Amino acid sequence: MTENSTTGRSTIIASQNAITVIGRLAVVGAGLAGLTVAHKLRAAGVEVTLFEKARGPGGRMASTRVGSKSQSAIDIGAQYFTIRNPAFREFLTRQAGTDCWGPWHGRFRYQNTDKQWEMMRPAERYVGIPRMSAITRTLSGGLSVHNGVQVDGLWRSDNGCWVLTDTEGSRHEGFDAVILTAPPAQAIALLRRGDARALAEEEQLQVSRMRACWAVAAYFPEGAGADFEALMPNQSLLDWAANNSSKPGRNGAGEWWVLHGDPDWSDEHTEADPQQVAGELVQELQKVGDITAVPTEIQVHRWLYARARESNRTGHLWHPDHRIAIIGDWLDGGRVEGAFNSADGLVSRLVSEGWVPQRG
């Protein structure tokens, strides 16, 4: 797309039967960013299909079943979210209602540069109810979501539309545009397989690397005996610890705690033995939290792409000549709300440039 210096309006470069309005859209990934853009563009009259490689929507707002006895669900990804943009609150309220999310009250502490413990500043912190993934599952209702489908190639058909192939050998055809919601490394890998190889060299993708995060869930049947609900140590090993059972709507006996490893430490230990990682993080919690209780059950999860290395504020990436966009929280500060902001910003751009008829 080029910019007309006299009218200020964008004109579309003709290529293969150029498509001037997006009628059918494929979204790869059904996390918050993908679900947001799907709702907003569907309201503008676009036919949207989402492809999610996992068994259900969620992305990093993920929860997993744990416990042989307690049968609880814990949040292994994003631990909570804040709302600074009024449009984000309005979107959640309108599209998800108010039953699947709410405030998480508790004693939150952090360790300052002098290694002294202080209370975190007062803030409204929200979580999904009864688990973080309740939000994305609610948002997915009424949308066309293909779960368990891993897209592995993007190909141009003779009429200029996009064809998506998946790891099972199926073809999904007839899309005017594609939106990717994956972290940079995964977006690059997908772009390299097919007819969008040139976009894999996009500068923002090349510099926006993500850091890993080890996540450990530890079950204390009699409780951990802590006098706090969440802890942010200033250490080189443990980055976050929280009593997941203290969040609203969590039922079951005992306490499940979620521990996140420090990003740099997680990067250095991505290939470490999971049980060794769990042991070290639990020991660190016991030390910094003055906890003597011992967990009886442990589950471990490794996030290879958890946090952006730098604060990338481009919001979104849009390549009009290819009709491919990339969105995600890593393009807007890395917070949960950043996923919404990234998607919302892209939709505003598509509307203003005439790719969709109106804003929904």
C-alpha cells in the first residue's frame, strides 16, 4: 500500500486480482488478541475463522487441571491482569459478561533493591473465574474456532487468496487476509513455510525475541502457612509465587501454588530436567517465603516464549501488499491488556484504511 501525498488516502497496489475489502479472514491463534480481533471484525461484517493448535482457546491465559485428589484447575500462564484502557473493560463486559472474571484481593509483596519486603501498591487486579481460561472460553462462544489445528504453511492461490495448510495435511482455502498472533519465533517459522517468506525478515520480528519461563504448580494439602497471597522476590531464581487457591472461585482442599522462574534463569535452564527445576523453585519459595510446609504434588510447565526482551510499542504489524498482520501482547508492552490493545489498534487501522467497511 502506498500513501497518496495529496489526498492522504491509501491506495492498494494491484497484484493478482487485488482484494480491496477483506471479506474472509483467517486468524491463527485463539488467545485474547485473536479473539478480540475476531469479535471486532465480525461485527464489521467480516467472516472470521480462527485456528488454534491447542485443545481450546486461551494462549497464555491458560489453565490446566491438576491434582490426583483435589481436581483443581490452576493458572499456569498469566497470573492476573489490570485494566487501564476503558475500551478493554467495555469489551470484556460486552463480549464476556461479568461472571467469568473479577477482582483478586490479597496481600501482595515484593522485594526492593535492598532486599527488603514491601507491600505492592494498591491496584485492581483481575482474574478469570473459576480459572483464567474461563475468559477466553467465554469469548470464543459464537465464533468459528477450529481447535486442535496447527497451521504450518501460508500459500497464495491463483486468485490471490490465502490457503492455510495444517500438520494433518488439510487445506483451508479462500481467505482474503491472515492475522498471526504467535510470538516472534513462531511467527517467523510459519512465515518461512509458504508464500510469505519475505515477511520472515521483518525487522520487528527479528529484534523482538522472547524469554522463557518455567512454571511450577505445587500442592500443599494443609496449606503453605504463608502470610501472603503473592510474592515477587528480587532474586536470580524465583520471579513470582502465588497462592492460586486464594483467587475467587477456586474450590478444593489445600492450596495450589504457582511459581514462575526468573526469565534469565529460565532462559539459561530451558533444557534442564523438569523435576530439578521444580525442586529448586520450591526450595526458593520456602526460603524467601519462610515456609516450612512441603508440597505433596508437583506439576511443571515450560513456556519457551513467555516475555518480550524489550518493551515493543509498535502495537501491531500490517503488511498490506500481502494482507498479513501480526498482533500480540509482545507488540504492546507484554501485559494481558496489551493483547487487546494490539488487536484493537489493528482493527482501527484496517477500518481507517478501508480494508473493512466500518468499526463494530
